Amino acid sequence: MVLSSSANAGAEGAVRDGLTVIKEKCVGCHIPEGENAFSRISHQRKTPEGWLMTVGRMQVMRGLSITDEDKRAVVKYLADKQGLAPSETEGMRYAMERRLNTVKEFEEPFSQMCTRCHTGARVALQRRPSKEWEHLINFHLGQFPSLEYQAQARDRDWFPIALNKILPELSSRYALDNPAWEKWLSLAPKADALVGDWSFSAHMPGKGELAGVMSVSADGSDIFKVSVKGQYADGSPFNGDGSAILYTGYEWRGNVTIDGVTMRQVFATQGKAMQGRMFEAKHDERGLDFIAAKQGSQRLLAVQPGYVKVGSETEVTLIGSGLAGKPDFGRGVEVVEVVEQSPERIKVKLKAAANAQPGVRNVTVGTLKGPSLSVYSKIDAVKVVPEFSVARVGEGGGSTPKVQGRFDAEAWGKGADGKPYRIGVFPAQWKVEPYDERAKEDGDVKFAGTMQADAGVFIPGDAGPNPARKMSTNNAGNLKVIAAVDDEGKSLTGEGHMIVTVQRWNNPPIP
């Protein structure tokens, strides 16, 4: 992610209007069409990251000379005027949020023709008329003339399939004109509605749950100062300051330095709700799921932790905004004591009856409904999340950092109806093993990296040839990821699959 949200940079970028920059920098190739419209440019809609990639491509492939400030102004102008409505990004935000281990299925022939090389989200986060989609297909073949002969395309008549099957699908599914976009333009809230304090709940794989308050103050048109004060469940702090910018009336992009580490914020804001992901600028695999409610509104965000065992007592904390009244955790679960209560946080001591039925309970606070509480008698199965992941070697004298593997162990139970249900994330002991006989023969466990046994964090090996390996190959590997969860002396294990591979040299804002 290279979108800047520095407050100063944003203010400087606003000195020159994006339309002014387009008229100055782009009309040499893009013909004015009247009413501030331009050929090609005005016939597409994209996310901020999509427009950033477009300007970057003009720099690399067409020799465009543009300052960073002017680039920011162009991206801001186009994302606001020709963006996507919130409903148009649903199901595809994983790419902008850098959830790079997401496995998403697409229909044929789209998956074979398009998602072999990049995510389906890169396509789905654009809107074009039929002619522009045709231009894009032609661009692929013109820019990558060997495409039809590559190993993943030479098994089919790529270009005719693209024109005759893919083009009609794209033109219909991702058309430029959409009532949802016009409706959003007319209803989009003002940016100043985001100013104030936000209660948030989050979860970071390898670290656990956290909660806190994010304070937002205005620092210019669609520019904000941000202060975060939070704490993990283990007591360690999560504090920092930074800035953010708002695109398209709801696309929040921030840079916040947390305890000396810069983290990106990619959130969707709607009304008094905010949701998305924060991740380290230099390590997008190190990230956390984030959900927030503006203080003064009424919303129940999370129950931390989200489970209790039959016949036992435990403390849980409800996170939200406008929380009032005694919480209710459903049948068989008693509130023994309210330890702490405020509009943003309620800590209670719970007891699950010895005869409580295992399963999921709806949690309420007054009239507020929100997340659930899982009641369990025993753990039936353990799942490694993500089930499949990719880590990457790095460093070793080079400039490319390692990409870690980061995992959670999810415990699952069976309800009274015999159906499985998710209990929650549990502490686990972690290790890796060879995925198959070839991995065992090649010593992948020894060379590919090290798993932190208590945290579920895998640190890959160094990049470059390794003389200690057969044929001095690199430290790639094919590994099983194994989590062992203790349930009152009984150890249950779950398995995942991790590929440790080479560096990612091309790392665009939308992969």
C-alpha cells in the first residue's frame, strides 16, 4: 500500500486541484470530451488503490512525469468523482485490506483466464463500459505478447475466449453505469461526521484480542489527525498517533505509528460504524481485524473472549458504544458479578451451568444485539487458520523483508443438534512438519524457517542460495502447520498447509 495519508502531504496535495493536474498532465494523450470529461479516463470507476495503480502505470509505461503531491491530488479527485459505491466493493475488500492468504472461488472460465495471474478482486474492483473492457483485454495481449504461449495459457485459445466469453461477462457484471453509484453520490455523508472518539475491538493472529479508543479530529478537507489508545488482553499497550484521509465518502486510509511501527489503516466507514484491517507498512502479513463504533451511538461490537466452558466461571468484556443495562448471555449462563461498567466497556464474571446446552448464545445489552457467546463442554476439533498460507524468504543481504506465516488455532464443538459450531481462538502449541515425502527428503523443516511454538508465528529463512542444501537451492519449503490445543489434559491437534517460497518482487496496491 503506497497511498499516503500524511496530514502535511494531504494538505500540500490539495493546493493543486486534481482536475487541474489532469488537464495539465493528461490531455496530451487523453482527448477532452467536454464538461471535464476525458477519453479513457472518464469511462472507468475504481477504488483509490485502483486509480493509484493507473497513475503509476502511466509513469512506468508512458513516461508521465508527476510529483507525489500531484499524484495524490489526481487519485483523490478520481476516487471521489469516479469511485465505487460501498455495495460495489462487498466481498472484494480482502485485496485492498492485504488479506493475502484469502482463497476465493470464481466461476469458469473467469478463474482460468484471469485469476491465474492476479486476484479476481483486481478485476471486480473496477467498472467499465464494454468498449473499455475490450481495451483492457487488448492491452493484456499487447503488453504481454507471450501471454498465449505461457504455461498457464497455452492450453487454450486465450484471445478468442477472452473476447467471446469473458468480455460479455465483464460488461454485464461490472458495467460502468450502476444506480448504486449514483445513489451513493447523492447520499454520501460529510467527512466531519467522522470526527470524535471511536470505541474499537480488534484481533491480531499470534497476539490476541485488544480494545481501545481511536480519537479522530479534523485537519483539513477530508484529512484527519488520529490518536489510538488501546490494550491487548495480556495487558500490553497499543498506542500511537498518525493521520488519515477519506476517499469516496467512506474509504478511510490511515498511517498510524503504533509503538514505533507504522501501520496502515484500510477501513470502510458507513454512518457511525467503521470496519477493516490495520497492518504494518513493511509487513502487511502482520495485521489485525478492526471494528469500531462512534461513541454516542449504540452498538455492541465484541465479547472478549467469546466463550465459556460448561460448569465454569470466567470473566468476559463487552466492547461497544452506548452500552447500558445488564447484559444477557442466554440460557444457562448467569452473570455472577458486574466487575466494571461504562458506555464503552462492560466487564462481567460469568458462570455457565453444569447442565447448560453446548452451542452459541445471542448476547444482548438492553435493546442492543451483537456478537455471540459460545458455550462448550469439550473441544471436538481444532482448525488452523488460515488453512492454506504463503510465507516468503527474504533479507539475507537483500532489501526485501521476509513475509511471515501467522496462525490462529480455532476450537470447534458440536451442539445439541450434532452440528459443528465455532467456539473461538484458543492458545496452542505450534510446530511444522514436512508436508510430503519430498519435503522430508529435502529437509524443508530444517531450512525453510522457524515456528514460534507459543505464538503461531513462522519466521522464514534467509533469501538466496543455501550451500547447505542440495544443489545450493534456496530456503523454500512445503510444510504442515500443526496446532495442539489442551482441553483439560486432552491434546487435540489441527493441521494447515504453508508454502514457503521466494520473494514477491511485484507488490501492487491491489495484488
